[in-house]
Amino acid sequence: MEKKNKNIGLGVRAPEKTCKDRNCPFHGTIKTHGRIFTGIVISSKAQKTVTVKIKRLKYFNKYERYGKKRTIIHAHNPECIDAKKGDVVKIMETRPISKIKNFVVIERVGHQEVKEESYEAVEKEMKAEKEPAK
């Protein structure tokens, strides 16, 4: 008998595949709560983990303007969703799954071509933004 998809109450489509992952919001026991973000998967090399880049606007009071910011979040990737590099995904906050994972992928929205940039290149770019110009 096939296991029924759990309704997580967000209006997202349940995946067509099933899995036996206990950290899956649809087929496991993990509960989701809190913030929801939409971002692009920049890496899916780790087992059951994706690295998601989220772009946002931040307001700077001193200059009375908005600036572009990006955040990198590690999220759990259930087997039934199986997001790959370049996929646009929705992630939602959950209890800590590991030292760095507090989010889980709840839906694959689409696909977007990603420039060939490694995780290290993105980190270097973020550090350069933080350092003052000489």
C-alpha cells in the first residue's frame, strides 16, 4: 500500500514521487514553521542537502536607498523533491536537522540557468561586499 502525502497546509503541490525520508515534510515526521524563502539552488553536491542563494533588498538609512544583498542557506533536499543545480525552489524553516541545516525544500518552482560560479566564488564576492573600498 502506497503511503499518502501529508498536507503541510501551505497550498504547495505534493511531489509525485514518494520517499522514506524521515525529514521529508510530506512523507516523514518533520514539521515546518516560520519563514518561507524562494531561491536558486547553486549546489547539490552534498547528500540530501542543497545550497540555496536568496536575493533580497536591504534598506540603508544613511543613504536612504535600497541595496542588493544575497544570502546562502543550506536546506534539506528530500528524495521525492530531488532539486538539482539551477532549480528555483521554495524552502521553509524547520527544527535544526544538522549543524547548518534549519530549512527544508518544500517545492520545486521551476528552473533557471545558473552561471558557472562555485560556492567559493560566491563567498569571495560576499566578503568583498563587506570590506570597505580602498
